Amino acid sequence: MQAVDIAAAVRAGHVRAIDMVERCLAGLAQADHLAAVTRVLAARARAEAAQVDAAIAHGHDPGPLAGVPYGVKDLFDVVGLPTTAGSSLYADAAPATHDAEAICRLRGAGAVLVATLNMDEFAYGFATINATHGTTRNPHDVTRLAGGSSGGSAAVVAAGLMAFSLGTDTNGSIRVPASLTGIYGLKPTHGALPMAGVFPFAESFDDAGPFTTSVADMRCIWQVLTGSPVDGAAPTDLRVARLGGRFRDNADPDQLAAIDAIAPHAPIIELPEIARARSAAFLITAFEGGALHADALGRAAMQFDPATRDRLMAGALLPRALYDEALAFRRDFKQQTAVVIADYDVLLAPAAPCVAPLIADPRIVIDGGMVPARSDLGIHTQPISFTGLPALSVPLRRPGRLPLGLQLIGKPGGEAALMAFAEMLEGTGLTGQGLTGIASPVEELA
Amino acid sequence: MRRSLSLPSVDPFLVWLVAVVTAASILPVRGGIAGWFGLATNLAVALLFFLHGAKLSRASILGGIGNWRLHVLVLGSTYVLFPLIGLATTALDGWLIDPRLGVGLLFLTLLPSTVQSSIAFTALARGNVAGAVCSASLSNLLGIGLTPLLVGLLLRTGGTGALSSWGSVQTIALQLLVPFVGGHLLRPLIGGWVDRNKAILQPVDRSSILLVVYTAFSAAVVNGIWTKVTVPQLGLLLVLSAVILGLVMVANVLVARLAGLPREDAIVLLFCGSKKSLVSGVPMAAALFAPATVGMVVLPLMIFHQLQLFACAALAGRFSRQANLAEAVSRIPQGSEQAAEAAAARGFTIPDACMPGVVANLALLGQHAKTLSGGNR
């Protein structure tokens, strides 16, 4: 059920917020096998739902997300709880004194926070393999990864346990799991959504963003989080291009077929020096992540998740000069990219390069060789984060098959164009049934 | 919603150059103050050479002197390639370009290389400074005889033909070689300090270039550079200067590749071999040409000089970044020993259980660093 439908029903008095919350809590209780949730906030959720129901009883409108249960990645500040960023290292940290700004805005719109959600420790990974909370499983095939680092946020929405959730995206941590679980995920223009009260990873690239099952929900949550309406853009007026080069070299054939079906006559353009851009993003992320955790690594290295500890230590040992050079390259790359894409509103590219890898063998094929999924699922998302451009991951409609997603990439501040284009794909499609849009997991959950 | 705003990423030094040219156009230094500026410029150049003398080891200098292949290539570019291109431009005289400016174009191609800016740009680009000092000095000293000879062969000048050769020798000796040798002789005393404070060399390099540009361009403005020719002729001069410079630079890059020059020497050939000296050219023109034509003859040189500074500043910035990146890549710890040392320097210890993983991740980051530096695509 979409968030906008739940909110409409609650606002109309057809259903109570507390009933939606209880239904959500019951679903979560039966979904432990997904390892998607780190903390269930039942008491808080019931209290917030009661406030929504009370407002309605008094004739007040709680907002456009009235009574909609949702969850947040385990790195958003939640008042009264330690912010752990998926790590046991901070399990006993001082509780947050305020909610993260994004949570405050959602609460102001009537949404009800129900849970914090699993992630790669400190958001360092594309797999959501977490030593403390387990490996999040893909609702479409529980033997496969849900992707990461916002894997828990993606899994609960894909499983239908929540209508939406919040994650963060540093190098693809929203778009990769959205692609692998067959839902929508938005990485906004860098800095467009509030990051106050969010545990950082690599601040040059960190962004918060929502996961949803429809463009209508995405549009609604965007309006709530930004406080401004989405300007309508006519999708027929949008100028579209297809990204070539490495974006087409390492893609599932179905992704390429879908891109070509969506925009058969759109030019194929290449971003300059894309391999260098990805490597620069890798280095900047490693350096900033390492610098952030250097003190803690010195204090308690063995309390880190083994999967992230060694990567963070290596990042902490990178020379500052290398980081400075990567940043200098980034400035040039952003300018060159702006010139290349100047004539287009929407660029089409794969999101994750393949379907969800098996948990038992978390590797993928890149350039003909097997590489770790944890570090390389973001091959197509990382260069986009590097530019700060907004990108919306949209699911291809593939009932009965493992999900695949595409990225719709826009200009800075171009989220409205991306949503208009996604809505066109979702609504009219090219096959009569819609080329994009979610397909529910084959396995019925909850 | 916040939109990201960014200014174009232009080398700040180029911005400084534009600012200095603009300042000289609006507020040219003249009269007595020009004399003070000239003195300041000479002192800055002398300081530059003093510091480079103190920085370079004896082995580097001897290596620079003995690098005959490099010197021959630089001289070939300055006194063979340039004059051939200059002769080709004479085909444009009369129908496309004012003959007096045509003479100026050919004249500029016969001039020696610059010393100060060639070396300063070579230093900025992390090239072979010792080689540049020797190549550029040799080019300049030989130019005292070679340029008038070439002018006599290829141009009818109407001048006296009397050159102050001894004056040029004195300038080079006093302003460049004496400080350089002096700095080098003091190296046992101050070399350590200079090595520890290498960062001060770049501001000295850059400020000396800016002072030269400001002083020279002021003189050109005071002499009426903007009133002597029409705007279309000025534009044409700019285009021809760019073509000449481009041809020489491309040729030098190709020659460096064919000759298998190391990167540091290729930078010397590119910078020393593509430069023409304003400092030498103006007095030579005054001596070689009739006084009434000197202004027009040196105008192409003025424009070429500005253009070469801008082109070399952009290239030097690019080469500098490449060199910085290569150096940074080489500083990524490799192996457990280096990783442990780097960790200790940052205040933490790598537990034994983590070492294999840390080393493996450093190797992965090293691969990405190589890709970033363009050596591992």
C-alpha cells in the first residue's frame, strides 16, 4: 500500500493511525529472517500514532503523511537512543537529544517512526553485511543480498512492511539497494535534503533520501522533506540522453534493452574519464571515512566490524596530498560533466550493474572479472555521486524475475524533472503494463 | 532547494596573470616608479636564482651542464625550428598583415629563449631545473651572437647593427648566474633550510614572473601598444602568435617522445624551446632597427610574450598537478612494515589480526590511485 493511500485513508477517518502501526509492528515481528531491522520503536510509534489519531478526532489535519509508518537507516539521530551507525562500538553512546532534522519534518507531516534499519557498519559497503545485526536478505530471494549500505531500508519497503523509509547515499547506498530490491530510491542533489542529525560517512558525498514503492510517494515525501512543492514538468518536453561507455560495458542486457526501449532515439553520450572519477570517489571516501574514525580505530580497533575495520584503517593511512588531488580532479570533472550534459534533462544509466548477488558468493562480474559485491556494486552510482547530481533509481517491471533498476540522472536541482519522467514511465509505460514500476516479491511476507 | 554553485576551475596563477595585465593596462607603472619596479623585478629574479642555486645539489648541476642532448634540442628549437616557421609567416606579409608587423613576427622567431620564466615554469612543473638553467642560459648567451647573425641574413633592418653584447653578458651574469652560483656556494650553510622550506620557492617563482609581466606590459602600454595597430591586426597577431607557439610546442612534445627524454627533460624542452625573450628582444630591436619602426617590430614580441606566459602557466599548473599526484601515489604505504609506520605516525597501531586486510585494502586503494593518475585505465 502506498504512503499517499494510507495517509488519505487515515485523514478521511477510514482507518486509524494506530491500526496502521500495529499492522506494521506485526509484520516486522514476522520478518526477522530478513535481518532488516536493528531496533523496533514500538512505544514511540504508538505514541506518535495516538497523536495523529487525536488530531483527526479534534478536526485537525496531521499532514500529508498522516499515520504512515516508516523506518530510518540506523544512522539517523532518534531522541533518547544512541546513534550507532550499525556498529556495536557506539551501542552505549550517549542518547541523542534531538531527532534528526529529516525525522522532525516527517513527524510534522504526520508520519510515524517505527524502526531503525540495518546497514553496513558506518555505511561503508554496498551489501549490508553487518557483524552485529546480520546480513540483510533480499525479499525477492532471501538467499541473495539486498544491497547496501541502506539495505534494511530497502528491504522493509520491498517486502511491503513499510510504505517508505529513509536511507543515505554516499556512493550509491540508496540506488544500489533500490535496484536490487525493485523499488524507487532517490539520491538528491548533494545537500538538497537535511543532513542535520545524521551520522556522517564521507561528507563530500553524503546525502539522505527516501525509498518508496511509487513516484507519487516519492513526490509527496520530497515535498515534506524540502518544504517546497515539486514543480510540474511536462515529461514530453524533457530532453533525454543515454549514458554510454562504462555504463553500457558493465550492465545487464535487460537494463540496456529497457534503456533503449525508453529512449530509442536519444543520443548516447559519454562522461569524460569515468574510470578516473570512480577511483577519485573511492579515494575521497576512504580518506574521509578513515579520518572520521581514526581516533576510534586507535582506541578500540577490534570493536569495529571486521568488514569495515580494515578498509577504514587503510583509508586513514592515505596521504593527504592524494586526497587533495582527488578533490582537484573532482572540481574539473564536475565542470566537464556539466558541459557534456548541458543539453539534457534526464540521463539514463543502469543503477546496480546486475541482479542481487548470492549471499553465499557475494561477488559480481566487472570488466569480465569477479570482484567483491561489497565494494563494486556501486560502479555506476559512484561516478554520479562524485558529480553531486541527483539520481532516481527506478525499478524495471519484471514480475517473477529478480529486480533490476535504472538510474534517471538529472541536473543540479532537477529532481522535479526526474520524478515527472519516472511518473511517465510508471504510468504510461511502453508495453501497456508499464515498463517500470514495482513487482511484488514472489515470496509472500507478513 | 539548494543548488550547487561553482566557479570555473581556473589555475589561480592564470587569474593573477590576467589581473596583472589588466592592472598594467589601467595603471601602468611609469617614470621613477618604473625604475623602482625594475629594481624590484631584478631583485626577485636574483632571489629566485639564489634559491634555486641553494636548492640544487652539485650532482644535479653537473648533470644539467652535461645534458648535451637536451641543450642541442633546445637550441635546435630556438634557432632552427622557430626561424623556419618565422620564414613561413613572411608569405603573409603585405596581403594579410602589415609588413612592419610581419618583420616583427620574423624577428621574434630569431630571438633567444627566456631564462627567468623558462626556469620558473620548469620549477613549477617539477621539471629538470638544473637542465633548464643550463639550457636557457646557453640559449641566451649564444643569442647575443646568433640573433644578430640571423637577423642580418634574413631581414633588412635599417638599423645601426651595433649591439650591446657586453651589456647582455653582464645582465645574465649579474642577475642570473652570480646569484645562482652564490646560492649554490652557500648551500652547505643554507641548503638544509631551503630543503625544509621548499614551499617558499613557488611564491618566489610566481611573484618574479608577475613582476616581469607587470613591468614589461607597463612599458608597452606607456609606449602606446594599444594605439599603434588596429583591432583586427591585433587579433590577427594574436592568432598567428598562437599558431606559432602551438606548432613549436607540439613539435617539441613529439621530439621529446622520439628522443625518449625523461619527463623532467621533456618539460625543459617544452618550456625553454618554446620561449622568446622580451628582455633580450627589445634592446636588440632598438639596436638593429630604425628608431621609427622599433615600436611596431616589438609589438608581435610583446603579444607572443604574453601568450607564452599564459600557455606555460596553464601547462605548468597541469604538470605540477600530475607530479604532485604521482608523488602522492608513491607515498601510499605498501606492505605491513610501511603500513605500521604510517599508522604509528597517525597515532594508532594496526593489530596483527588486521594487518593482512589493511595491506590488501591499501593495495586496492593504490590501484585506484594509479587509475586516478592516469596510469592504470
